[in-house]
Amino acid sequence: MSITNFRSADAQSGAQAITPKVTFQTLQEKKQAGRPITALTAYDYSTARLVDEAGVDMLLVGDSLAMVVMGYDSTLPVTMDEMLHHTRAVRRAVKHGIVVADMPYGSYHVSVAEGVANAARFIKEAGAEAVKVEGGAVRCELVERLTDAEIPVVCHLGLTPQAVHRMGGYKVQGKTLAAAEELARDARMLEAAGAVAIVLEGMPREVAAIITSQLHIPTIGIGAGPDCDGQILVFHDLVNLSFSRPAKFVRQYGDAAALFRTAIEGYIHDVEERSFPDESESYHLSKEVTDVLKTQDTEALKAPVAASKTHLIRKA
């Protein structure tokens, strides 16, 4: 039970309320104008609210939640139902940015038909505006079918975490001429299939720059250098909540772990010292009611409790 006041997502400041809604056309215009696109992951209402109100263009409900929220050692275990649950929470918070949902491992790998059906659930049941899938040319048919179904698709090339076992770990991709050419070819094919944007992860800056220059659609980089049309980071990496050594490409902009630890330790101290809650943080009876209670018979006050105990004994 809670009686905490929680401000509605609709009750935003005047400046936020009139901010135009970001669309994929907006991102396309940013690419053409050379204006960087901002993106972050989000997994719940509170953080999505903060990210959206800050003005981030795209919020990705990433399958990385398996690791940073659920504590798994890879993204593979997270399920469709879990991804839908988190996407719905993010959707309720977002008024400005685009909400993109990661399709989890296994949700589009068995068949194209199953992939389309699962993607439709993200749009229809969770309110996502697009889905993201990992993989190169092998995903072209899926991208085409999703596009035909009016579902925008963000693709993901390079270091694709769902392929961690095939790659032999989280390793930089595209380091040879043949591998770089394959990534560039895959990117062009995915664009031709209908992708609205492509995430480029864990590849040499030079490769990402070439791919970005060859595509008409935006590229969003993560560990792919500064020449992509935009950048994305995992929210928990950004604020030091990942409980792991950050990757080379991560820049931390705050230390939420230290902030939370300090707050928790302060709370423990105040409770143990009985300085929380104090009078200003307590509710009170009126003086009249307090005076009446003080004058009433003690046994009478205890009677309802005794009756209650008797009732429980009889039921047992």
C-alpha cells in the first residue's frame, strides 16, 4: 500500500508539453542536416521518464535488461513476456521520444512468420513504435515482411550480443577487409529491405564511418566511433549502475551507485538512531480526539483486538 504522490506523465512542464514528437522522419531529417541523434536504453517508468524529459530522441527497451536489471550474464535468457512487460512501463512514461523494443533471442529465429507475430505484439500490446532485430543479410526477408506489416524495423550489425556464442565472446567485429566489406554489404541490403535505422556496435570507427556514408537511413553507434549519425549507451552504464567494469566505449556521466549507497546508509543510520521519522514526518490526531482517547478505559480500547484474536482462534 502506498499513499505517495506520483506525478502523472501528462503533468509535464510547459516546455516539455509542447516539444514535438520525435518520429523516424525526424531522425532522417537529422541525418540529412548533420545533427547528431541521441539514444539511450530504458527499462522502467522512472528512468524512461527522466530520459524522455531530458529530450533524448530514441529510447530502446533493450534486451540488455537481462543483464543490468535481471542479473543474467548475457541477454539470451530474457523472454517475450518480460520484454513486453518492460516495454509497457517505458511506453507509459514517454511523450517525446521514439520507443523501440528489442526482440529477444528466439522470438524471430525460428521462422519469419513467428517473428512478424511477435513483433506485432510489441506494437499492439506494449505500445512500441518499432522493433529492433540483430543480424545481417539473413534478416532481410524478416525486415521486408515487418515493413509490409507497417512495423518499423531498426537493425543491428557488428557485435550482436545474441550471437555471443557464435562470436566466442563479446569481441569487436569487422577488423579484416573481408569482414568489413561483409558488414557494409549487409547494411546496404537491410536498408534496401526496409530498415529505418541501423545500430552499429563494436566495430572499428573507420568501418562505421564508411557504412554511415553509404546509407540513406541513420546509423546509431555504440562502440563504433563518432562518425555515426547518432550514439546510444546502456542507461546503467551511463550512471554506473552496471556493477561491472565498463567497456572501452562507455563514458560515465554520473555515479548513481554512490548516490544510492549514501542514501541507503543514511536511511539505515536514521532508523537505527530513531531519528526517522520525526514529528514533521508523522501524522497526528486532533487534540480533541487525542484527549478522548487518553480518558477512555484501557480495556475498552483493547477489546476489539481481543475479539479479533478470538475470531481467529474459532476459525482455526
